[in-house]
Amino acid sequence: MDDIQPTTDPVRPKAPLRSWFDVRGRSLSTLAFALNRLTAIGLTVYLFLHLAVLSMLLGGPESWNRFLAVARSPFFLLLDVVLLFGVVYHMANGIRVALVGMGVGHTQHKTMFYVLVGLALVLFVVGAALIFVG
Amino acid sequence: MQSSMSRRTLEEMATRRDRSGSLWLVQAFTGLLLVFILGAHMIAHHFIVEGGLRDYQQVLDYVANPFVFIIEVVFVIIATIHALLGARAIVLDLRPPAATVKVINWVLVAIGAVAIGYGLWLALALQRAAGA
């Protein structure tokens, strides 16, 4: 498993950043790892943006409610759906990586991936529907 | 001389590997906590609220609850630690020189301290605004 090596492990691809985007001939584990990293970057950027946006609350009801009007626009709702995908995928694959890294289900890691990501996709579809309908 | 150098290098590598393993455990543990806390945060803020987001008064009413306040503060701390450990792992994958790694560590610690400090300050300011 590529994705359970400690961070400083010397066994690394020669061009690690480029290898995330090169999907040719990749194993499921490598693709899962690459997508995990990409969602991690997106979620980290979002976390800090989210903290910054919350400062609008200090501007009082007008400032916050102006932001709400923008945040409820179809474009922002679409971004919420992308965010939701990042969250549920990162969560599902992260659970698998954590369990396998702790020695749980090491031999069934592929099955675990399909089950957890399958559950994540169900959550994603339900959540995406709620974002637009709810 | 060469032998003692090699031994020291090996010990340093082992220490670095132990540290890396400990950080991996912290990341896994914070990640598992986030499954519950982030899940609760998303449901409370985005899925059970009409319109998908709380308006100003609803936010104040929400953070006025001491239990919610504590959970939200813990959420900021755990999410920041998890995110920055992940960012560190990604940056280290790019194989920076050892001296750069030290700088990266300090920069990430500083970003984390500012983010957590800001999150705490914001939560306290909102709780004051709510009159709690």
C-alpha cells in the first residue's frame, strides 16, 4: 500500500507531485491516494477561507445577511456540492487509510475502499440533493 | 570516526521515523474525531437549517449554548491540526532539504497558532455579541 507509508519514507516516486495527476497504469491504491491528497488540499484551503468568511459575522446582521444572499446563489450551491464530495471522499478514504495503517483489515483494503467510498457516494448524493432542495 | 558518524546518522533517521510515525497517529486520531465533529457541524449548520445556512440571529443563538461553543472550539483546533499535518505530509513528499523542513515546520506551527487563536477569538466575540 503506497498510502500508509510514513511521510519521510525514502520509497517515493521521483516526481511525486506530477505522479498525482498521471493516472496511466495506476493501481487503485495510488489513485485513491492521489485523490485523497487533492481533496486534502481543497479542504485545507476551504478551512482557512471559511474562518475568514466567518469574520463577516462581526460586521453585524447586514454584513452576514449580504453574504448569505451570495452563498445561496446557484453557483455557490454548486461549489457546496464540490465541497461535499471532497469531504465525504476524504473521510471515507481517510478511515480506510487509518484502519489499514493501524493493521486493521490490511488484506481487505480494496473491499474496504469500495464499501466506504460506496457509502460516501450515497451520503454525497443525499447531501447534494438536500443542498439544492432543502 | 566514520562508524560513529554512520551510527549517529542512523539514530537521527530512526528518530525522524519515530516522529513521523507519531505525527501520523495524531493525524489519524484527529481525522477519526473529525468524522464525528465535522459530521455534526455540517448537519447542524447546513442540513437542518432552512435555506442551508443560519442567519445572523440563528448563529448567535447557536453559539450562546455553552456545549455548542466548546464543540465548535474543539472543532477548530482539531481541524487545524489535521489540515496542517496533512499539508506538511504533502510538502515533505516534494522532498525539500532538511533545513527547509525545519522552516516549514515553524511556518506551519505559526499558521496553526494564528488560525486557532483567531478561531477562539471569533467564537468568544460571537458569544459576547449573543450576550451569553
